[in-house]
Amino acid sequence: MNTKRISKFLSLILRHKPEVLPIELDPQGWADLDEIIEKMQRKGMEVDQSIIESVVANNDKQRFRLDLDNRRIRANQGHSIDIDLALEPSVPPKQLFHGTATRFIDSIMEKGLIRGSRQHVHLSLDIVTATKVGSRHGKPTILKVDAETMHQKGFVFYVSENRVWLTEHVPVEFLSKADNR
């Protein structure tokens, strides 16, 4: 059992391309777990309910969530497809952080943080988490987001089940480089 491979595959089908399996997601992004397991097994993946439950419970980023009956699964955030996670607007902390690869800084400092193909820009509560995120794409640079001022100026923030902060755009004037020594 390769849980990393299963986690990556679940990310693909639950966040970006359900048609790869193929499965149907409801408007909130939920999918039938039995159907996913059956179709993954048909593709030759060694997976069952206990393995999926383990992937959900042990994923370091807590990317997935099972419903109360463990019959349905969805991704907590990061969708590039239109999903309504039914998140309520939340008051953010004074500052949040965004980890990115150094090679993207010039563009970010020109355009701000844009969501690209995803529904939201993802922000972290701390520098450590932001550094892990930024490291996935190359040498990391950490940006500090003045979330308090953004919120005061009418920008809307949400917080996902796994404590990732989400917003649609972070303009340049709310960004500064964090001291991440």
C-alpha cells in the first residue's frame, strides 16, 4: 500500500479532475466512498475503506474529510473545479503567511497573490507551515499578509476544515516579505 500515491490520486479526483476515475461530485464536493474504492480497485490500486480512512486521518496537511458515517469523502480546499464548500466568512488573525518559490516573487510583487486555477489563495497561520508549502515548488520565500487591514477594507476570508485560510486575492499593498531565517 502506497499511501502517498493514494493521497495524490485522491487530490486529483476530488480537487481537480473527477472524470479521471470517473466519479460525480455533489455541489459541495462530496463523493461516494464505496464508488471511489471500487473504481480505484478496477484501476489496479490496492485500496479499501481502512486504507482510505488511514490516508484521511494521517495526511499531514489534512487535505480530506470523511462525513460522519464514513460513506462520503471530499477535499477540504484547493479545488480548481467549481465546488461550494459552504464556508462561512471568518475574521482572520492580524497576519497570515504565504509560502512560494523564490522564482515567483517578482510576479507576485507586481500582481499580488492571485488564485490562478484554484478557487482561492491559500494562506497559513505560521511561517513554518508556509515554508513547507513554498518548499514544494523550489527555494521558498515567505510572504506576510496584513490580513487584519485587508479584512477592515472589506476583503472576505474563510477558514477550511484543516485550518487553511482562504481568500480570492491578496493585492500587493497587503504583502511584505517575512523574516523567515
